[in-house]
Amino acid sequence: MTVPVIRLNDGPEIPQLGYGVFKVPAGDTERAVSEALEIGYRHIDTAAIYGNEEGVGRAIAASGLPRDELFVTTKLWNDDHDGDAPDRAIEESLGKLGLDHVDLYLVHWPTPENDNYVHAWEKVVGIRERGLTRSAGVSNHLVRHLDRLVDETGVVPSVNQIELHPRHLQADIVRWCAEHGVAVEAWGPLGQGKYDIAACGPVAAAATAHGRSPAQVVLRWHLQRGRIVFPKSVHVERLRENFDVFDFDLTDRQLDAIDSLDPGDGRGRVGSHPNDVN
């Protein structure tokens, strides 16, 4: 199975479907990532704060896969925004991953109360210039944060990784990203299990129509909307199911019906608001 790729605005191609290890216990990470790589995943998304970069690194090393066949993302944590801390943080992450570079490095949260995300972004851009990451992006940044980054540095992120699922579309951010050539990555693409996607009428109807699971329908919806997704599971059967989403297409009507599940006004958010993580 060949996973479609998206060309990022600073050059690299990123597989549109990957495997995310948020909340995967450190002791399970090597096994889970190894199973994902065996299934065919080539895009792995981790972060310093997840505490499992070492397991990701061990799985990559054990896989024997050529480095240029893999796309590895990690993230700069909030405590490392100031001074030269981002430079130390990327070196620590690379050491844990056993790599000489990652493919994408993200400012994990804007931490607006600390007012240091512009500096963090400048440092991540510098890390890209030094060759320690191929691409530089951000995560959880709202439109006002993105505007400020571009206004003050002149550098547009390649990616914005945001909470995005059927009940929380963040249309203003998605629109900004489309206008500026920024790829959108959806974290929590299935709502993190905090609501029952199978009980959502348009999802259930599409699942019945295509003979697919509700999760497969939602992942297909993300892919057809042009987003990058990396669902998390520690169960190999679910890993296989999540990867098996490239041989059917939702209709425009089905896509629009799933879009309509967002109640608006941010009421569908299931994770933290970017203003509240500092």
C-alpha cells in the first residue's frame, strides 16, 4: 500500500497517514512502533513530553528500514522555549531517537502567557538551517499566533498540528493555513474516544454504505479533506484497520454531512485550549 504524500512548503514530502504515539506507554512503544512499521506505516509522530522517544528510536533501529524511507516528527516542549534551550532540546531528542536529524520539528504549544513562542519559532527555524530537522512547523497555534510569527520573522511554518475531528473543525485556522500554504495535521483525529463517533449519524451512515468501520470513515474523511493524520493505538488489529483506508472514497455529500457535526463556537473541543497550556 502506497500512502499519499503532501509536499511541505519548505521542501520535504510527508506521508499523509502516520502513527502517533501520544499516551503510548514507554514500555509499549518499541513493540507498537515496530508493529506499525511492519504493517507499512512510514510516518511516526512523537514528542519530547511523551516520554517515549527512546522506544521510537529502538523500533526504528530494529526495523532495518533505510532512513530516507521514514518520516519522523518530534516536538519542542514548553519549558524549552527560552534562550538556547531549544538547541539543547533537539540534541536531547535526537539522542533518544538515535537519529542525526528528524524530518519535522514542531513548537508544541504557543504558551501565550510566557510570550516566548516567537523566540522558540526562530530557534526551530535555526535548527532547520543547521540540518537537524528537514522541516519546521508548529502545533496548537491559533490564527493570532500564526499571524505574529509571520509578521515578526517573515517565515511561514510548514505545518500546524491542531486538534481536529468531526466535532471540532477549527475552520478559521484551516482557512489561514490554506491561504498561506501550511499543511494541517489533525491530532485526536477520532476525538480521542471522548465521544462516540459510531453514534454520529453521518459517520454511521457512511460506514454502513461502504462496509467500513466508523473509524475508517473518519480517517478517510480527513484524508479526502487534505489533512495529515496519525491515529494512535497499541493494538495491532486496530493499526491494520487504520491503515486500510485507501481503497474507498466518500461522496461529497458524505463529506459535507460529517463536516456538519461540528456544533460551532468551539463546543466540540475535547483537548486543552491553546490559551490554557503554558
